[in-house]
Amino acid sequence: MPSEKILSQKQQYVAELAEKLKNSAAGVVVDYKGINVADDTALRRELREAGVEYCVVKNTMLRFAAKEAGLEGLNAVLEGTTALAISKEDPISAAKVLSKFADDHKNFTIKAGYMDGEVIDVDKVVALGKLPSKEQLVGQLVSVLVAPIRGLAVALNAIAEKNGEAASSEEA
């Protein structure tokens, strides 16, 4: 039986982890077994730059925190080595970075994820990872919105040029 001090530290850690899970936009649970230190360092740097918090967690602690946060669906994948990537603001940044990393490193696997308080499976995490960035989506939307105006401008320009040519041929 653990001492009171150790038990209270673990309870505090679980409460903090549960709070992070509740307050995040999305997260991804991965199996990091088999990656080397250099790859892990590069992955952590890329996640940090994307605004994602990444840490190795004990399965038992994550199980308790997930239950407290209402994400009991994660319990099915909490076996072996487990790391958790939490994105506080951007719901796809963790999935994007980890999906790309998993494609490049065959021994690094995505177990599951969550978004908006719902547990999502590996396929959905990978699909999220393949989505374009927010900036790209905004650019595509602007392009779609501007296309009719551009078409109208080209048509009006063509009419003006045609009328201008007709007027200059009549003068000649």
C-alpha cells in the first residue's frame, strides 16, 4: 500500500491530467516503442512548435484521468508504452504532426485520439492528420468566393475590348 504522501501526489497528478484533457481541443494517444532518442527529440520539437504538449504517461494514471474527463473509450488502447499529445487550441495539429511521423517511422503507432470530448479511432485521427491547415482552408474558401467576381471581371473586360475594337473599326 503506497504511503499517504505518494497517494496524494498521484491523485494530484491524475486531477491535473484530467483537467488538461477536459480543457484541450483534441489529443492523440500513441505507442512510441522503438523510436530512438534523435527521432523522439525531433518529434518533440515539431510538436512544441505546433503548440502541442507531449508527454509519456502511465496507462493507469491516464485511465483514471480519462474516466474523470469522460473519455472512458480510451481505456481499450491503454496497453504497452503510451504517450499523450494534447492540443489546447488547434484540433488537428497533434493529429497532423503525429500522422506524418507515424508514416515515416513504422514502429511508431497511433492508438486513438479524442476531439470535443469524444473518443475517435485511429482512422479518424489519420484522416484529421491529412486535412489541410487552417490557412490553406481559408485560402481555398477565399479562392472559391472570389472566382465568380473574377469571372465577371474577365467577361466585362472582354465586352469592353470587343466594343472598343468595334468602335475603332467604325472610325477607320
